[in-house]
Amino acid sequence: MTSLALPFAFLPLLPGWHLKPAELRIDVDPGKASPADTLAPVHERMRAMHDRLQEMPGLALGDPGLRARFREADGELYVYIEDLRRDMLVGYTVFNRLIELSRRADRHIRAPHSQYHPAWQRRGLASAVYRWALGRGICLMSGARQSPGAHALWQRLSRHHEAGFADLRCKQLSYLGREVAGATLDALHTRMFLLGGGWTLERFRRETQMG
């Protein structure tokens, strides 16, 4: 097991283990469904996998009542957290590829999306999963819009990981600085980024060809 509270490390996928992305796809429109409605069908698909579910690498959360497992598919990373006492999926985080990025930038950047049951929000689960990914050297970038809660989470993470803002359009990143004014922050093309472990801003600009 890998602990989120200790130095981070991916556990390798087991030899011969393959999973079709559609089997655990997360395709519920969050604007039309509550978190509970979104999580229930995902958990049902997990149960249907039986032995293949047990082969998923795990993460240790420091709580024996919780179990976290992850998988990789098509360059994206999926983390699922279950409450063993209640036999329910309490949330997931998906580290998505961004189609707006160039192929070069896509090698290094993922955009996290999280959905957690209301009873399990504000307990630091998403923050722990994000830190785990950052510790593995994955650079994170926000989507076109951030909720106040998500922005607050990213600001907390920026205390320990270098962060900045970029303008993203026509698959080109343009650096805006470590801080931006309110109007710029609200602009559709403004994205916040967090650098993963081992990255510097200079290297990030070079590898992603950020102007």
C-alpha cells in the first residue's frame, strides 16, 4: 500500500491486467445530478468487476475504515475512495487530459476533477489525493472555471507547490505570473497551474513551450 501521508509512489499495474475505460467511466452531468446520484452508478460498476477490482493498486489513507484504489487508462488517472463500514463509494478524483493543450504540454499536465459525497467533503480527501499526484511529479492545471471551494483548495496547495497562472488558447500557453487581478482570474482562458515534485517554473515553461 502507498501512504498519502508519506513520500508518494505509484504502485505498478499488475502484469496482464487491463481494464476498458468504459467500464468505470464517469459520465454523469454534475449540473443535473447530486453527488450521491453520481457516485452510486460508479460504485455499481466497480462491484461488477469482481476479481479485476481486487487487482487495482491501492493507497493507504491512514483510516482503516477507508479504502482508496486507483487505475490508469488512456493517460488518465482515476482514484476511488470507499467507506468500508457503510459499503459505499464516498468519492473519486479523475486526473483528466486537456484537449485544449498541445501534444507536448499534454505529456506533463492533467486537470483534476473531484466528486465527493456531501458527508465526506471538507475532510481533506481531495487535498490528499492531489498532493499524492503532485508528489509523483504530475503538474496540475485547472479547468475553464473554478468554484470558490476548488480555488481555495488550490491556494492551499500552492503553499507547498509552486503555482502560477497561464492563458490557454489555440493550444498555446502564455504565462501570466504568480498572481493575477480579479478580472483576469475570471476570464475563460485563464488557468491556474501547480507544479509537481521535481519541477521548476523554468523547466515547465520549456517543456510545455509556454510563452
